Amino acid sequence: MNDETRKDWDTYFMDIAYMVSTRSRCPRRHVGAVLVQGKKLLGTAYNGAPMGVPDCSEAGCMIAEEFVMVEHAGKQEMIKKQRCVRTIHAEQNLLLFTDRIDREGSSVYVTDEPCWTCANMLANSGVTEIVFHRSYPKDTDKVTEMMKQKGIAFRRLQSYEPPSETVMTVSN
Ligand SMILES: [Zn+2]
Ligand SMILES: [Zn+2]
């Protein structure tokens, strides 16, 4: 492989995050996250039920409903959304399975933009950069603002294309 066709580091680590996300047993959402220090991979995690507890594929998703405001045809609209609350989020699992010392000054690559709770935990975890691909508009504004206050680099890979075999179609 020559230098032009060789993958850049962002693509390389995001590809791994997507690969990891395929381990998730939740049929509604597949999220993968990896911890990177320098160019070294120090941890991987995906969303899932705690070890030894039935997961979504065995016990079904645990659905919570919530109302969210969305913009539709220029108008604000309230819609009902469902999400699965059985799983520990990938970012939280990543923090549970890595050491503080490894996280100091490191980067997290995560397939999806962190939710408000995960963003707060990551902000307090020692990581100094968070890179994501799919956006999660519900929390974008407050998460972006908080990252700015913390001085954590927070960026979306706009033109990235995940390997097609790692992307599963999910019902929402
Ligand atoms: Zn689920
Ligand atoms: Zn989360």
C-alpha cells in the first residue's frame, strides 16, 4: 500500500470503533468506542448490558419513551422517541475498562456523538480529545458548549465513510 491509499489515523481508529460496535447485542443501537494514546490503541468498548446479566438479544430491549422537539419543515414539532435503556453506553464501558493513567491526554473515537451523561463522564475522565462520526442532535448544543469550557477538542468526522459491513440498520 502506498502513502496515498493508506488510511489516515482518523479513518483507521474510527474503522476500529465501527468494528467494535458490531459486538453490541442491542438491535436498536450499535455504538463502539476506542481509547487511543498517541497512536496506540488502549481500549475498546461497545454498548451492552452488564456482564452476566441477560442482554437485549436474550431479554429484549428495555424501552423508555420520551418526547423531543424536532424541526420539521421549518416548524418545531414534538415527537415521541423510544430508546433502549438496558445497556451501559459504550463510552461508559470504555471508562470502566480502562485506567485513569492511560486516559490522561488521550483521545476517544466513538461511532456516535456522546449523549449528555457520557459527555460529562468523558469530560472528567482525563481524555483531551473526542472524535465522533454520527451526530446526536438532541444534546449537541450543550455538549459542544461544555467541551469548549473544559478545553477538550471535540470534532466530527464529516466526510468519513464507515466500512459497510460494520453498519447495521436499526429501527428507531
Ligand atoms: Zn437494547
Ligand atoms: Zn451515552
